[in-house]
Amino acid sequence: MSPDVTGDVPGDVPGDVTDEHPQRRLRVPHPMHWWSLVRHARRRTFVAAGVAVAVLAAALVFVMRDGAPTNAAINGSTPITAEQLAQDYGIRLGIVGLIAAGGLVELKFQVIDADKASALFGPVESMPKLAVEGSSRVLQSSKGGHKLTLLDGASYFFLYTNVANSVAKGSQVSFVVNGVRVPHLTVQQ
């Protein structure tokens, strides 16, 4: 005799709740009840996983807004403002814009003091880069291999190939050259 199943005890009538031995009277749940418990457990697991993903995403956004470097071009560079770049290095940054149907990114700048600017724009290998903030993408200038002659008051531009459409209107980029970076430049259309 198995005390698990109702109706096994002699004299027991299925459905009779007035049994003398209630501890022997165990009810077997309906098979659909087990499935319901499994579904609820899965639902709780998915909710817990969703909450964990949301917490990780919030932490990532917090770290990125805190100015933590996100790619190799930014690591080790000193952040300065555009005003400091003009004062210390003789370069006034213009706009960063998308051209050629979004296939190229153009960075315009003006040289205020050629002597100060030449210290920043040294050898050809150290041409400025645009680091796409919030990603590991770094856009290289297509002027690599050309010597840059700087003149007081002259305006210049660099063109960057927008690899895999890394940059869109409103994206934030950092201008990085020789260990100096100007962060949070907004890309224009």
C-alpha cells in the first residue's frame, strides 16, 4: 500500500475528507499543475536574467559617461578642452562633419600659431585620429604619407573613412594626436 495515493487505505473512499488518518491522505496534484510550476520557474528565471542584463547595461552607461577610455586611441592620452588646444597648441578646431553620403568624416581646423602647432603635428606617423566614443573604433586619417606644412592663419582639413558606418550624425568623437585628446566633439551632417 502506498500512502501517496488517495483511495489506497482500506475503507478509504476517494474524495472523502473525513479520514481518521489525515497524514496518510496525500493528494496528488493534477499533471498540468506541475507544468504550471515549471512555466512559472522559467518566467522567474527570464525576469531575473532581464534584471541582470539591465543592471549591467546601466553600469556600462555609467562607466562610459564617467569618461572611462573605451579604445586604444584614447588610452594614455590627456584630455583637454578645445580652448586649451587653441591656447597651448595653436590649433582651433572647426566642425566634424559627415560628407560623401556619410562615407567620409571631415575634420576642419585652423592654425593660429604654426610654431605651437608643429610641436603637436610631428612625424607623419602621428597624424590625428578620431576615436568614436562608446566603442573601440578608431578612424585613421587618409592623409597618412603626406607631409603637413603648417602656416599661421591657414585652414586645413582631414578626411577619415567612415568604416562600417561607425559615425553617424550626433555621434561623439575624440580628436586624438600625440597623447592629447579633445573629447566629446559632436558630428554634424
